[in-house]
Amino acid sequence: MDNTKYVMSDEEKYFFDLTGYLIVRDALTVEEVDKCNAAIDHYANKIRARSVDDGGLARGSSTLLGETGRLELTGMLGWEKPYREPFRELLVHPVLVSRLNGMCGKGFRLDHGPLMIGATAGTEGHQLHGSGEPFSPAVWYHQQNGAIYCRGVTVAWQLTDVNEGDGGFAVVPGSHKSCEPTPAGIRSVEDDMGLTVQPVMKAGDVLFFAETATHGTLPWKGKGQRRSILYKYASRGVARSVGQFFTPEARFGEWTKTLSPEQHAVLYGPGVHTGGKLPLLESDGKKTWVVE
Ligand SMILES: O=C(O)CCC(=O)C(=O)O
């Protein structure tokens, strides 16, 4: 594959359109990787392990089960100098910009992140999720007249090596265009029909994946620690996480409290990760109501 560093090649575009993911090798120098790792080491006391109680991210899958929960770290962009600088540089790294223009369209924006996903031997996996089916208005994938319109692309910078069989990020190539319901055995990887791929990556590689692709995490079996930094980008017109100005009160003022529940429900801001806070409307043609 023509993997020239800063520009998205036709081969890369073909690969991404066909599979729903793309890896650019050696996107970061050893110095860039070292700076990121040193900053994470500095904030190591803020790394939190998720609980594996109640099925954890494995959601009860026997294939994805682990002894410990995924490690997570956030807040990099707001860290003190000089620790935040490498993560601020990743936000608009030149390797990323040309490719996101090609995948999401110009004007792409960070929807949420960065989030470090970490793991040590025995860390559980994450049930596979995403996929074009059921259809997601927040992250759908469309290709027309030679242009890709992918509304949600995650960029995952690799700070440590991922060898064959280590586990970590896994994807069902091509699933971003699937119109068939995803079988339970694919989501749990208990009966994946040989369709799951775990890409091999080196520290300094960067992974792009369409949020519509069925993806998740295999339990970590690697000798070293896994460190992948995820930035979740979206096309200009998309909002996935809801942000500060989500409620009608925050957007328009306290007067919105005097509206009917139906009127109030239609004034929320964009975004789909609402934590169940978005009231939905239904109508039978004669009246409109808030769905309970
Ligand atoms: O890299 C991984 O472990 C998977 C990340 C994932 O599932 C997600 O970002 O939704």
C-alpha cells in the first residue's frame, strides 16, 4: 500500500472504504512516542481500572472475560505544561488531517476524547459494538461520487506494540457497510465465524476506524502494557457527545421551564450520548407526546 506519511493515498482510501479501518505505520517518531509515554507515567496515579463486576465491558462473554477491568486515563489536553503538549499536537497532527478530510470531510471536529485505553495481561475485552446495522444517524457511513462521508472516525495512536495474538483492538472488516443485523456470536466473539481481525501495530502507528464498523477489544495477553490514545472525531454536522449546552435551559434560558414537556423536548442540543436524558417525541398524527 502507498502509505506516504502525510497524504491519504488512493490505496489507503480504497482500503478504508473496503474494510472500515486504516493503519498508518510510523506516524509518530520515537521521540513523540516517548514524550507521550513519559507524560502518562507522570500522571500514572490518575489511571483508573474499570470494574469487571456485572459482566464488565465483556458483557458476560466467555471469550472476552478477564480478571481485571480496562485501564483508563483522560484529561490530557488540560494537563500542565509540558505534559499536555504532545497530546495537543496529536489533536491536529498532519498525518491525521489529510486523512480525516478524506474520511469525514473538511471541517471535521473532535467530538470527544482523548481517552487512553490501557491493559496488562489478563485485562478483559470489550463486547463488539458499532456497525451500520442498526442504522446510526450519528456515525453513518456513506460513499458517493468518489467521496467518503463517514460521520464518526476514531483515531487511536499506539504508544506500545501490539503483536499477533496480544489482543486489544479488534474489528470485523467490511462491517461498516453491513445491512444485516449483527449476530450475537459476533458481538460476544463466542462464534465470530472467523471474521474478527486483531491488527498488529507498533508503537508510533496510528489506527483510524469508522465508528460504524463492528469493533471492540479482545482480552489482553501481551507481555507489555497496552496504551492506545483514542480521539473521537466527527463530521462538521454531527454531534455525538452532548457538551455543555445540551439542555433547553442552557441553550435558551430559564424561560424554557415554562414550556410543555413536548415543547421542551424539542429544544435540546445535538448529540447522542445523552445518558438517557433526551426525551423522545412520538405522534399519531393527532397529538404529540413524550415517550415514557
Ligand atoms: O481499542 C479498543 O480497545 C476498542 C475501542 C472501542 O471499542 C471504542 O472506542 O469504541
